[in-house]
Amino acid sequence: MSIDMSVGMRRGLVLAVAAASISLGVAACNDTTSIDPQRDRVPPKIALAPIPGQPDTVIAFTTLATDNLGLKTIHVQAVGAVGGVFDTTFTSAVTNIQIGFKLVASRAVPAGTPVTITATAIDGAGNSSGVDTLIMATGNVPPPEVRVISPTSGSSAVIGKSIVVTVSGKAPLKVFALGLNSTGPVVRNDSVLFSSPLRDSITMVDTIAIPATATVGTLTIIPFLRDSLGQRATGPSITITVQTAAPSTTPAVMAGESKSATPYMSKQMIRAGSRRWAMR
């Protein structure tokens, strides 16, 4: 089996080397003998993993895909310091395969420049594995990390109120800016710029106001970070449910009730007040 390595690279020279260990099944899985989708509803699995101990200009990783009956295609894409698209198509029942890739970046690319790698697998019945993502960086430098610490995904916010969002980020090349984007009932793009001396780890707190004119819906918040080289990295998004305030269940209190009134008069006032409340 061979992989077409002639795809043009976005930045730098890319060399992909595929080393595969293949487990073959008995039944064929090709265009003429595809698996019956009524019988196979189990999606394949795919996982990306870095290969450590590489030269500074090399981004190396493996793709491991498995399926209960037979894989059909594997799609791998790299974007960033180096880039490329690699598709593998199987014409026999491959149920387990590991493919290694080596992407070589130009020495002009700064160390720590991130590379985002995604991979998906589809079996003979058309079931998809979903997307697995791996973030790496050139120069054997760990990629930047940024995430929302609070609130947690799935929390709620009330129209007319505000929520406090805490974002944490770290980068081996120092954090120059930390911020967030929001979409949905509130659209916002906010960030904090930091001055020298820059730090490699920092936390910011921001407030998002939910205006009274906002609509009910899902607010999506995506954190981002820029390092000292201006490279931008995003973190996992969270979702917040924006809703109207729940109706109050607190009993009405009669304003102006005198504490010096006799017990009998107080009861009468409360009963009268209850009747007036009920008639509104």
C-alpha cells in the first residue's frame, strides 16, 4: 500500500512516510462487495499520537485506525507551520492499521510554531469515526494551551445579567495576549494585552453582559492566545444556555405593616393583602 505524497505544502517542505501494520480479514471490502449498512452500524475508531525524539524541523505522528469489519478510507490533514492532506483508500478488508507521518518544516519557521493535525476514518458501510485532533509545534517546543476555567460548559446565564469568565493560557514563547470570542445571543471579541516582562502562564477574568434585548439560545465561548511571535492558538469551546429569569416563587410581603399592631389586626391585614394579591 502506498500514500500519495505529492500534495503541495502550505509552508515548508513536507515529507510523509507511511509505515503500516495491517490485519487482513477474510471478507473483501471493496466497491463491489461493500458491507451491508443494515448489519454494520459500528463506527471505526481513529487516534493520533506524536512520535517523540525528532529533529527540530520534523513533525512526526502516527494514525491508528481500527474497525470491526473493514476500513474504507482514512483522511489526514495538517495545517500550520507545515501542511498537507493525505488520503488512504483500502480495497481489501483492513481492520487495523497504523500509519506514521513525518512532516519537515523549513528552518526559517520559528520554533514553537503550531501545527494542527486532524484525522477521520470511514468504514465500508459509511460509518464515520468522527474527528481526532492533535496539536504539535516545531522545534520540539510544546504548543500553546488555552482554556476556559469557569464557568463550565452547560452552565446557564440569565438575560439582563452578567457572567464572569476566567481564561487561563500558557505558551513556551510567552503569552502576549489572552482573550475570548463569543457567538450566539451575545457576539463579542475581547482580549487583554500584556507588557514586558511577558510570562509563560497567565490567567484573565472577563465579564460578559447579557443585555435585556438578548434572545434565548446557546452562547458559545472560544478562548484564544497569542504568543510573543504573534502566533494564535485557540482552546476548546464551552456552551452556556441563555434563558429568561425564572418566575419568582417568593410569597408577597405587605409593605408598611406595623409591628405594633395587635395579633388580631395583623392577621386581618395579611388576609386582606392576600385577597388583593390574588385579584391582580
